[in-house]
Amino acid sequence: MNTIVSGKMFEMAKKVIPGGVNSPVRACRSVGCDPVFIQKAKGSKIYDVDGNEYIDFVCSWGPMIHGHAPDDIVSAVKASAGDSTSFGAPTTKEMALATMVVEAIPSIEKVRFVNSGTEATMSAVRLARGYTGKDVIVKFDGCYHGHADSFLVKAGSGVVTLGIPGSPGVPEDIVKNTVSIPYNDDAVLEKTLREKSDTIACVIVEPVAGNMGCVPPSATFLTKLRTLTAELGIILIFDEVITGFRLAYGGAQEYFNITPDLTCLGKIIGGGLPVGAYGGKAEIMDQIAPDGPVYQAGTLSGNPLAMAAGIANLKLLQRPDFYSDLNEKAAFLADGLNRSAESTGVSITLNRVGSFMTGFFVGTPVTDFNSAMESDTERYGIHYRQMLSKGIYLAPSQFEVAFVSAAHSWEDLEKSIKMTEWSFKKLTEK
Ligand code: KE4
């Protein structure tokens, strides 16, 4: 695989952008190679500046559930751009997308659009604090809710990928109000919430963790969380930036039949353009300015092009059998990966929920951050580079997930399984 032009671009980029990237995980530091620079993509394929073609399982970290550049989304964005790219004023498009979100997710009576998942979670936490008058927030080790100060405590995604304990620049005064406890540990959850309920404003959780790799909730975890927070007057926030419109049209809360008080969205609702959102009960959302005293704002919130892309993306999700078809493809891929591990003797724990999954290079169950950290990240790095050389584009971190899109063909999946078996076999020869 010739990546000469990518190498030159990376050297140039590093002169003007920190690390040569606009988001740390893209630097591929944990997988021992330099990133390829992407030129274009269509459907399940992504093409780098050297003209190499890859089957894409990053899918822009989730938004590309239909694959890249679906005609409906491209035409919607092009049409909107001709009417100007931003007004900073109310538009019917943002009302239309808000209505689609409210109709899709019953727990959301009102929703506010922002420009990223980070803004969504940051705003939801501020709202929970303003609504309850309490300051402490509870998160879970290995979960990632974006890079707002309050969340950079034992966070996942790029924080765990780069081995950063938290982050310099985040004052102790801020993180003293953030309590991070183990995911899927009902006993610690109950003890923590009962002991501190008079100071806890909210619990924020990824209903399926996707930022320590894919870690599903245990059979009791979400129910325990909902029961305790309701009993103790604590706001329950589902961070559905990954799972929203991914696990079901109504998100993880439909998939698991658990109703949070507030929900954060992102990724899919923007169709690849910058969109985040937070929403929930009108009684709580009405505390947000201008109706209420909790302030949150944004120049480009509700941007017309982003709204047009989001509307088109969600409309495509409404096709009958969309999710059953998507999950059938994901199950086929997962089964193939497991068969490859068995046939080559490579120890893999594969966690999958719906259409996203992670193969952890470890032989024991992965149910939380500590067990995820048992993974052989060096072996993942070798696998990543081997797969890239064969035209398979995986997440450049053991602690991220692979997404299947509706654009992945059966041939794509069969090739990916075949290359996985080849890579695993090479790993056993090392
Ligand atoms: P953004 O601010 O990156 O749009 O969203 C933050 C966020 C919030 N909540 C969850 C559950 C998330 O997964 C994310 C962001 N996801 C990572 C990948 N796992 C973004 C990739 C990156 O940081 O480059």
C-alpha cells in the first residue's frame, strides 16, 4: 500500500495543526503508524490521497449509518447551501428536525440543537445542575462524553487511547464535583448514589459504552440506575451520541425500554455535519434560556445545512426493516470475526450491540474499564496496520468501535472476514 502523499501531507499538517490532526485519536498514535489522509468516500468505501481504497468501519465515528454520500443527503445539503449557509435566525428546517426527534424519542418533549456531542452533554449537565440546585455529577470509568472540563475524569476514547490521566488545564475545583465509578457495578452505584444523593445533580451514562470499546450494560445495570435515580431525585442523562438512532430509531432507550430524564444526541442526527442535541421533559427543558435561567447559546446552532442533512439522514432510517437488515449484517460480521479467532487460536472477546462492535485482544470477558484495559493494545496495533494494508479501515484504537453501515455489502463483509483471518494467522506467526 503506497501512502507517500499521505506522509507528505502529514508532515505539512504537523507544521500548522497540533499533531497534524483536529482530533487526537485520528493521529493513530496508539496503533504505531501515521494516518492516511482521506480524499473522498462513497457508500462503504473510503479513498486516501494516494488513491488507495478501503472498506470503512469508522464511518466518521458513527454518523455514516447509510454509508458515505448518500444521494438524498448530498442533494439536500446542496439545495440548502444555495439559500445561504447560515442565518443565525429561526428556520423551518430546525423545527422539522426537532419534530422528528421528538416523535422518535418519547422521553424528549423538547430538544435544543447545538454543534457537537460535547456541547450537548456539557449543556445537559449544566441544565441538570441548574434544575436541581446540586453540583455533583456521576459518570462511569471509561465512558467519554466529549472534552468539557467536567468529563475529563477517567474518560474513554482519545483520553484512554493516549493514556492521558485526565487533562492539564482542568482545575481541581471543577473535577472535584465529578465522581467516576465503575460501569456495570450495581453495588458501587447504589452505595455512591445513596451516600451522596443530597449533592448529586445527575448521572450521565453511555447506555452502551462505546468509548472503552463496546461494553454492553449488564442485565440489571440500566434498570438499577433508573430506579435509584428516580427514588433519590437525581437526573438521569443518557448520552446517546453514539446509540441515538443507531440501536433503534428511538435509540438505546427504545432498545432497552428504559426512560431517562434527559438525552444527548449527535453524530447520526447531523448526517455527518456538525450537530449535537439535548432534550427531555418540557418541565426540565423549560429551564433553558430564554424561557428559563439556565444559559446556553450557539451562533451556528440549528445550522440550515446541518438540519437538512439530519432530516435526510433520519428519513432514510424510516425504511421498513432498516434496523433488522443492518443488524443482520453486523451479526454476520461478528460471527465471522469469532470464527476467525477460533480457527487461528487468537484470543478475542468480541462485544457487539446492534451494528457496532469491538474485538478486544484479550481472552477474558470485557464488562468494564478495568477489564477492557487488559487488552493487548500492541497486538491491536499490528492487526490495525495489517488490515489497513489489505484495504480495511478500522478505528485506530483498541478502545473504539467498528460500525456497520447499510452501505456495507455482503461482499465487503466477506472480504473483511477473510482479511481478519489472514491477519490473525499472521499474528500467531509473530
Ligand atoms: P463530539 O464533541 O466529538 O461531537 O462528541 C463527543 C461524544 C460524546 N458522547 C459520546 C458517547 C461520544 O462517543 C462522543 C465522541 N465520540 C468520539 C469517538 N468515540 C469522537 C471521536 C473523536 O474524538 O475524534
